[in-house]
Amino acid sequence: MSIVKLPASTFVDLYAETGITIGVKLVALNLTPNDARLYHSENEPTITDDHIPIIFRSSGSINETGDVGAWAMCVSGGAIDVKEAE
């Protein structure tokens, strides 16, 4: 489990930030009521509608095993809890 801070409108590389091996399936839990987004991309993405929402107090957003990258972003800033999926 790693708490990852999301500075406002800044993409954060979840694999680099947490030290989890690239390609491992992740679960991200939103710790703040601000909308956060999960993107699958090897390189820093651009803001698009092609993302998975990380909803506050939900069961978590999950990427796919083998993804070449996982990035999170929150327009107004926030924090997420990231861990390996079971």
C-alpha cells in the first residue's frame, strides 16, 4: 500500500512513484472527494476522456495486468492509495 499525492493537474507515474513492477495489476482507491483519473500509457498522457475514474469511497479502480504504464491525475489535487491487485 502506497499513498500517492496528486498535485493539481499533474500526471503522476504510479509505477515509478510506488516502486511496483511495471505490468503488475494495480488497485487505486481515491482518498479525497476530488475526482481523480487513471490512465494507461507508457508515456505521460494528455488529458482526455479515455481514462478510468477513481471514485471517492469506491471499491477501487483497477488497470489490466501487463499494462505498460499507469498514470493518475486530479485536476484540483488529491491523494490515492495504490497497491498490487490480489
